[in-house]
Amino acid sequence: MAETVSISISPRCHPHRHFLCLSATNHRYPYLRFPKRNHCNLSFSVSASHFSSSSSSSSLQNPLQTGRFLTNEELEKLELLGNYSYHQQLESGLLWVRLMRAEEMDMTVTLLSESFAESMMMGTGYVKLLEFLVKNYLIERRETMPHSATLLGIYRENGEEDFELAGTVELTFNKKGANANPPTPNPPKNSPYICNMAVRKPLRRRGIGWHLLKAGEELITKMSSSREVYLHCRIIDEGPFNMYMKAGYGVVKTDSILTLLTFQRRRHLMRKELPISENDSAQDISNEQLT
């Protein structure tokens, strides 16, 4: 299944597939290396038990950079982003979801550009242009952290030792991270928003898109006090639409048929009320006891 929530940008890099190389120098935060040769297998020796997000480590070996001054609260949120980890054993392999690092941007750009070109039925000649646009977009979005985040899904097939890039999804947590020109119908700027979800074509129909969505929702509950999350789905994308409905999203508004005059596909704006987490419930009880 091709899960592309919203097409609001496009990527830059090499048109061929990249495979990720993980280095286990930092047990909890292995990173992707970019070798000069065209293809490389992911070598990753850390066991699944090390994918926990509960470590008390207060700093990363590779600090996240946003290119702007951050308040103490933003620094805490940025650390939370860097520490976030979601893993799921699928029937066909292991999926690990976590924050995209700067050195992983080109791979993400390639994945998004190929997905967008496919969904918009563009020829391969347009991929380079899409890559240029998406690279600039991701650089700009990275500067809005911790008010937004791009997550990567990294996948290891059963019986294999190497991991590869499987998918990506972008999250917006609040107004400060909101896109200046979101797709229509416009979502509320101060509400969490999910977009630009893509899964590599050879790895679709394995549940990867579903768990990218679940990981995004889980991270939103940690990063935002708002429990209303929004996303877009094109009317023609029946598979993703059914997945979102199954996940609890409902249609709030649909583009007018006049949208077709702008050469855009009509979209549904969908919304879901996320459940209150156990931490939120405990905090509410604590606050009640204090009053």
C-alpha cells in the first residue's frame, strides 16, 4: 500500500535506491552513514532490546541542530525528540521508527521524490526537480524543530542482518511548526498534523504505513497537549483512506469540485481524537489532589 498522506513538497539526491548503513557506535542512537559507493547494506549489531525510548541519557553523541536559539523548554522537547524510539515486530520483519538525522536527509529526499513522482504520475525526468524542492523543504522544516519532526521507518527483513530505509512521515505539533501554506481544506494551525507519509514500493503491504501512523500519533501525545490530530487524504487514494478510517480518523471537510480547475486532486481533511495517555491521566489526578 502506498501511504502518502499529503503531497506538499518534493526531494533531492540520487535517483537510485539507497540502503542505510547503521553504525552501532552509540548503542541507543545508531546513525546512518553515507558511503561513496552506490549501494550499501545496513550493518547493525544492536539487539531489539536496545530500541527502548526509556533511557535516562540526557545527551546525544550527535546533538540535534536547528540553526536557531532555543528556550529551555524547546531544548527539553528537542531532547525528547532525539530520544524517541518505536519498534514493532511485523510478520515479515522488524520495524524501527525514530527521528531523521541531518546525515539521513538525502535518503529521505530520494524516497519522498520517488513517491511523489509516482503519485502525481510524473515521468522520471521530474525526479531531479522534485529532489531539489524537497531538499530545500526538509532543511527549512528541520529549523522548526522541536515544533515539527520528520520520522524514519527503518526495516529489517526476517532472516537478514541488514536494515534499510522503509518509509517516512512528517509531524507538526503546534502553530510554531505549522506549514505556511498547507494543502486544502486547511487544518487548524495550532493542532497536530500528519503529512508526507511514504513507504518504499518494494516494502508496501507489510503494515509499515500503519505503524508509521501509530508512531506519529504516539509521539504527538508526548509533544503536544492537543489531542485532535489532522491529516489529508486524496479522494482517489482508496487504500490509505481505508487505513485512516480503520485507525479512527473521520472526514471533517472535503475540497470543492472547483479544486480540479487548479489541476489539484481533491482531498479529504480528516481528524482523530487521540486517547489520553496514562501519563496525562496521572497528571490530571495529581492536579485534582492539589486543588
